[in-house]
Amino acid sequence: MIKYLDLQKINASFEPELSDALLRISRSGWYLHGEATARFEQEFADYCGTPHCIGTGNGLDALTLIFLAYRESGMMNAGDEVIVPANTYIATLLSILRTGLKPVLCEPSSETCNIDVAHAETLITPRTRAILPVHLYGRLADMQGVHDLATRYGLKVIEDAAQAHGAIYNDSLQGRENRSLRAGNLGDAAAFSFYPAKNLGALGDGGAITTHDATLAAIVRSIANYGSTEKYIHQYQGINSRLDELQATVLSVKLSRLDKDNARRREIARLYQENIHWSRLELRSTVNIGGINESNVFHIFPVFSSRRNELQRHLAAHNINTQIHYPIPPHHQEALKQEYGMQQLPITERIHNEELSLPIYPLLTNEEAGQIIDCINTFA
């Protein structure tokens, strides 16, 4: 069996450093709000190029805390609108809904599967306060277009970078001097998930917020700690969302190899790009749009086929495991049907009906990639 993702193999590749680091924390007697978390927050802030990083309990909390902070600061109010791609994971929308704001679903580009900026502009109303691009599959959204739109209408830009750890935008953006900017440094604030399967994954749940906004960072950190900055004194109606010392230690160990692992993902992507018989099999992929470069860290390698389910069964019959990201779009989920179920979103629906994710984790071998390619090319 070629696994879709072999976390056991990945974690074993960090030994003995990983176990040694975990043992130190276990023996330290300090498990929350300690030196390991502070160290990782500084390391990840430096890596992303932002002055502030706040660890959180998970990626959903990270996005939610950004919106809660904007509400506490008076920049957003109940019922204000946030434009978000319709083909994202449901957590992106839940973060908006949890804070009393309204997600406005935007169709993606059919080529990149990221937010279609031109379509987003048609959705702006007097209640629009933010645009939330999702760097889907590990590929950066059109951030120049997003920034131009945000500047014209006075909107906040909030990145959902849960799938894009380490992705680099090699161009200039308004207010950013460095032309090589990482995900997490491309908007007013960004949210990351460190779910174990991510490019930078913990051994459990974890998340983080990066930002240049010191006021936002301070409010976020307080809200995440029960609304408190001083023990037993609560300024906000907060929540409990903290990155613990064990997960922070794991992330520090893994961060040192993130760029190398992302480069390996691109090598595998190139093997797929150059050797799959795309035209003959009537397959499509975002990899064939814009080439392979550092703006894509290939958290997921998507292929699209009108015969997706048959292709998945064909691969499974040859002991190749794949996944679908995602089988049901958010507006067709039972949780959101009442408000969004009647919307017609044909591009989003086609993506969800045709997407199949191939294995692409860094320890996948060239031989295994070759077996996957050969199997796909025998699909009739």
C-alpha cells in the first residue's frame, strides 16, 4: 500500500531530536505559557517575516480570534460581511459565523481554484469589511489582486494560510518593502493550522496568528486567554485557546526542515506534471497553471476528472491511497443549507465533484511516485 500520507514515517525522520525535545518538556513540569511556546512564536514570526505570532489551540480558533479581535476593537460589528471563497473547507466559514459576521461566498477561478478577485468585487456592499483569501492546496491566492481590491474599498485582508506554510510571494505588495514575502505576511493578519497532516504539523491540534498589527496581536492574545492579560482580571469575554509547550516544541523541531520538505513536495509535483498523460486521460490540475515555484508548497496535489470516483477506485485496486478535498462544498453541508443551500455555485460544485488528491508528502520516494504515475496512465 502506498499511503496518502505516512505520519509515522514523517515523525520518525525527526528522531531522536523529536523524542529528546518532548522528554525535556515532559520533565520540565511546565506545560502552558512557557519558554517553548514563546520560542516557537518568535521563530515562526521571524520565519513569516512578521513582528507578532500568537499560538492558538487550532486553526479554526486562529481565524475566529482574528474576527473576535476586530469586533472588540470596533472595526467590525454584528452582521458585517466577509468575502470568502466558496470552495474552502467549512472551518473558514465557521470562523466568520462564530463571531456574528456574515460569510459572502465567492466563486473561485476555475484554473487556480483560488478566489476570483474580479467576481469578489461584484459582491462588495456597504456592509463588506474584509476579504479572506484561502491559499488552497498550498498555492498562494492572487494577493496583488486582493490588495488592490482591498485598497479601493477599504477592506481588511485576512489570510487563511492553513495549507500554505512557507509559500513565498515573489512580487511587491503595497506597504511591504521585501519582494519575497511568505504566507502569513501578505495581509493584515493570517491564520495557520498545525493539524498533524499540514506541511508544518504538530502531534495534535495547534494553530497560530501572524500579524504586523501590535494592537490586534495584544487583543488576540488576551481573548485567547479567557479575555485576560493579568491573572483574574478579564477585559474581554474571551475563550481558552492556547498552543501548549509539547506542541510548540514539536513545531520548533519541524520548522527547521520546512523549506527542505516543501522543496521535496515540488520535486514530486514536477514528476506528476511531466509524466501523467493529462490530455489523453482528460485530467486537469492547478499544477499546469503558472508553473511550479515557491508560491506553491503543494500541501495537496489535486487532479480533476469527470470520472473521479472511477479513478480513485482504480488507484485503490492497485494499493494506492488517495483522498478527496472536499467531497461536499460548504453550501451543501447540512449545517449551512438553510442560509446558503439555494445558491448556485457551478465552479465550486464542479471542483468538489471532480477533485482527487494524490500522495505528495516529502518522504514519498521517486519509485512510489513512478508507480502512482504508471497506474494513473493505465486508467482507461
